[in-house]
Amino acid sequence: MRGLLYIIAVILVIGWALGVFAYSLGGLIHTLLLIAVISLILGLIKGSSKI
């Protein structure tokens, strides 16, 4: 029974670590997406001002 609890604890810790990493990565993806949108908008504004 103690071995089973140890295995469950290890699985939960690994799941927690993956969840934290995935959450952080999700934030990074959203940040990169925001930077891309801002760059696109700035490119459109600068491109239309040259006309």
C-alpha cells in the first residue's frame, strides 16, 4: 500500500510540474501572439502613411 501511495504522489507531482510548465508556456505563446499583432498593426500604419 505504501508503494502505491508513493506512485500516486509521484504521478501527481509530475502532473503538477507539467501543468505549471504548460501554463507558463501558454503565457509565453499569448505574449508572442500579442507582439505579432502589435507588429502587424504598426506595419500597416507605417505602410499606409507612406502613401
